[in-house]
Amino acid sequence: MPDRPDNPQAALIAAAAPFRAALLDWYRRHARVLPWRNAPSLYKTVVSEFMLQQTQVKTVLPYFARWIAALPDFAALAAAPEAQVLKLWEGLGYYSRARNLHKLARALAPLPEPPRRPEEWLSLPGIGPYTAAAITSINFGAHAAVVDGNVVRILARLSADGTPYRDSSTAAKTFAPLASALLNTAAPGDHNQAMMELGATLCLRRKPLCLTCPVRTLCACHSRGLEPENYPRLAPRQIEKLTVARAWCVKNGKLLLHRTPAKSRRLAHLYELPSAEQLGTRAGDFFGTTAKPLLTKKRGITRYQITENIFAAEAPEPLPADLEWIALDELEAITLSGPHRRWVRELLRATP
DNA sequence: AAAACGGGGCA
DNA sequence: TGCCCAGTTTT
């Protein structure tokens, strides 16, 4: 691509020094007080980064406190049974993160010391480019720039980049060189955290607080009078609608649940209300009858918009694979996904 | 009810 | 590269 005299990205790189200084100064005065920033440790960084992978800070806070209290270091996590790990994660969602974190602790255990370079972390479970850069820059001062959704948003606005991106991962890849060029190698961890802090607290998706932005004078949107809300341009996602029929089956003080196999791609080793298919019943047998669902819930998850209908049902005989009877007074001890946990509580209150 | 937010794994 | 993961919060 030929250089244009008004290339805002080149201008930004030329102004890297004042950018870094203004950003770091702002961060050191305005950084939120977060538990993984107090008495920081590699373990706290790793746990918080896993929890923050697809979840916002506010949601993570109570889970992080509970987790650190129960499993205070890598050794405790490596020694913990999987059931405890999943239970501590219950409600956070995307449970492969918990399983990967557990695997990570066990992978680190035999090493004399944890790796210090991002490339080494990349081969560990649950670690991608973002997490590798975050962990090694924060804990070891590695010269690795993070590129998460916050950083993409900031860089697209700073450079007034109106390129339409197919998805967020394409955008992240495109902005990686610019993020690296701007990295403050004297304080990579704080620089990276400052970028994400700026994105999370000021350079917001829809209502950016430009008046208080420490780098607005270096922002191409600001100097050109462009609306930052329009940057970056990301293609809208395709949504697929799905309907699931589930069974509510209580007998002799026990609830019938499906336990997802350990190797399953989703909800591995978690319990859920059995779907019609898992019960060995065609969904049509539920929908075809005049029976009305006990409960109907809608939820959006990844690329799906799912309507969940929960029907009263009889247990099949014999019991199909992966179905288990769980005593009602032991339900709190097992791990369900957040929505399933709420539905079970709601239905137990409604049908005592 | 719909949109926003959001990294890694895997074929 | 393209699809999947099976969630919460905000608007």
C-alpha cells in the first residue's frame, strides 16, 4: 500500500513517544483498583486473564475472589479435582476456559519455572496470542503488545481506519503491527493494561468519552471531526434461530439430568436438563402434543438465538446413556451451566 | 427483545 | 480460514 501524505497511521507512529507518555500517565492516575492488580502474581494474572477472556470485569470480580480463596496458587489448582474446578466456574460460562486453566496448572507443575516468552506460552492449553502477550508483558516485561477488542477499537479510531472487517479476529490481526509499533518497551505490562483500561472505561463502543481522553489530540477521528462510534467497521454477525425441547422429570425426590461426556465440545462434564433427543424422544413428540411447556426461555449465545421449551416428561425405560438421577438435596453440589441452574431453581419453586 | 461484549480451539 | 463455544449485561 502506497504511503499517503495524510496517512494517520504513519502520523500516529511518528507521535509514538508522546502517545506512550500520555497514556501511561493517565493509567497511573486512573487505573481501576482490581484484585489481580493488588499484590500481583503470575497466578493471579493467569486466573484473571482466563476469566476475562469472554467476560467483563464486573462479572468476573466475585468469581475471582471465590477462586483465589479456594485455590490460592498453581499447586492447589493442579491438585484440585476437576469437579471442584468446574463448580468454582459455575455461572461464568464457556467452561472450556476452566478446563484449560486446570490443564495449564498441571502443565506448569513439572517445570522448574514458568516460561517467560510469549511464544512458549502459546503452546500451553487455553493460551492464544492475546493471553500470551498479556501474561508475559505484565509478569516478565516481555515486549509483546496485546490486541483485544478494546485495542482494536482504540487503534481503529486513532487512525480513523474505515476498512470493513469481516470479524474481530481479522481486525485484531490487521492491527497487530500498529499495536507493536506503539508498545512502550520501557513498561510493556502497564502500557498493555493502559490500552485495555482506556478501551474499557473511556473509548467505549457506543458512547466514547472523548472529552476526558488523554490521547484525543493524537486521535485522527478527533482531529478530522469523524464520529468515533463508527470505528471500527465490523460486519454484522449472522444469527441462527434454534428451538430446543427439554424434559423436566422429577420422581422419588430425584431429578433426571443429562451429563455431557468429558470429551464433548460444549459443556464438557456438566449437567443439564435433558433435551428431547438425549431422552430418546423426538422433539416432535413434545411439540406435537397439546402439552404446554412448563417454562419457555429465550437466550442468545455465540451465533445462536435459542428458544428453550421445558416440558414435564416421563423417564424412559431403560435409561439412555449419560442420563442420571440426581437427588434434589444434592443438586447444589453438582455443576450446571448458569441458565440451567436458574431454570432448575425456578421450576423447583414452581412445582414443589 | 435485541444488541453489545469477546478470545481460543480446532478441522 | 471458518466455524464453534451453550453467557451476562446493557439498551
